[in-house]
Amino acid sequence: MNKYINSIPFNMIRLCIDSYNGYKITGKAYNSTISECIDFMDIYEVILRMDRVFDHNGNPLSSQIRRSFHQEDTVYPYQNKPSTFVSYEELAKHKGKIAAFDIVVKGRRNSTWQGCVFHKDIEYTFSTILDMIKILDSLLKSYCSQLK
């Protein structure tokens, strides 16, 4: 985890889970390159909004340009180190009512994310957004069953 904090803190998402019901996950998401948290009512909302943040940051750079009938936000060029508002240490203070996860997005190839999920100092690697959602769901299921 420390290697990501030092090298790519702008690609990290602090995901604080407030409620969980099957694949219905709600809570708040934080990133060091945005000044406000992202309140979400669905995990897919976080993915779409963080994709826009990554597009604005230019890192991790998307491998494909989006096409749309609506005018899209400009995709900014690659930036080695986008500017940040807060440190990872500040983000790590945020906790959800149920759990908190750190997601590191290393790449965005084939219109999906590649990276890892950290929970309690254990690293879970994913190669697609669906894999990431399955990891989160599995961890939340086991965590919620322990609470009962």
C-alpha cells in the first residue's frame, strides 16, 4: 500500500461504505485530486464519476476516447502528477458506517479499470470493473455476516 501512497496517490479512491444490500452499495468516495467527496447511491455512480475525475486529471489515461451524441467534457492530456488537494493521510481518516476500502486504479485499458483493492492491509487485484465489484461484494458479505 505504501508504494502506491508515495507514487500514485491521485489514482487512489477511498471508498467509505455506509449501507450494503446485495449489489446496492451506498456511501462516500474520496480522491486527493477533488476538493469534495462524492456521495453515491450506487457503486456504478462512483465508477462513472471517478472516470470523469481521471479524464480531467489525465492519469490514469484512458486507452479509448469516448463517443457520445452529447457534448462530452474535454479529456485532458496525460499528466505525470496531477495536483492534489489533500494527502492520503487525510483521506484515510474517513470511515464508512460499515467499512472502508482503498482502490488503486493502475490503468484504464479496454474501457475498464485495472488495479487493486486494499482492505485491512490485504491486497486484492482486479483486471476489470466487474472483478472489482465482485471483490467489494464478497468482502462486504463476509464483513456483514460477521457483524450478525
